[in-house]
Amino acid sequence: MPHMAIEYSANLDAKVDMNELCALVSRTILATGLFEPGAVRVRAFRTEAYAIADRLPENGFIDMSFRIGKGRSAEEKKRTGEAIFAAVSEHLASLFTTPHFALSLEIREIDAELNWKKNAIHPRLRGK
């Protein structure tokens, strides 16, 4: 863990390169130094059906949901969220020039007792 899920309105396809956005978010997460590279997952999901605010067709959104395991202080979580939100906001600055875009980020901690994982990537990246 950490896993970032980016949900976005389909009308952003022509405006945002989602592969590039995922790579930016991944780099930003890793730059915090709080997470192992083998644990980071960033993925984007295109939403076909949505109704945003006053339902104008040009309204668009990106909602980022960041799930992390326990073990980081409140300050570390806040610093991580601020770094991700700032990087994405800067990357998407052109979308904020119109009154039709909404960006959100939420960080959620996963309960370790209710979380199962098996990862063959860790040993390779750890050099073991």
C-alpha cells in the first residue's frame, strides 16, 4: 500500500493525459520517502455516467482516493496529501481557468487486520 485511484469524468479525455497524470502522482508519492516503490499503485478510471453541479456538459472532475497502510504520523499524511494535491493542481492549472472543473483528494488509512496482500515485486526491488 499506497494505492491511488483517480476517477475522472469522460469529458476530460481530450484535455488530460491520464498516463502522464498517473506517472506524476507516482513520482510525487515516491518523493515523500514514506513508501516503498514496490508498494505504489496509481491508476485512473474513466467515468462515463456522471452529473456534476448544475449539469453543464463542460463540467468535469477528478477525484483522487489515496489508500495507505497505518504507520504514518498525522503530519506525514498531511504533508503527503499537500504534495500530491499541489503537484496535480499545478499540472492541471489550465483546467482551473474555466469555472467548470473540480479536483478532490482524500487519504484513507487501511485497517491492517482487514487487509491481505501478496507482492512478488517487493523482493525484486529490495534486492532480495
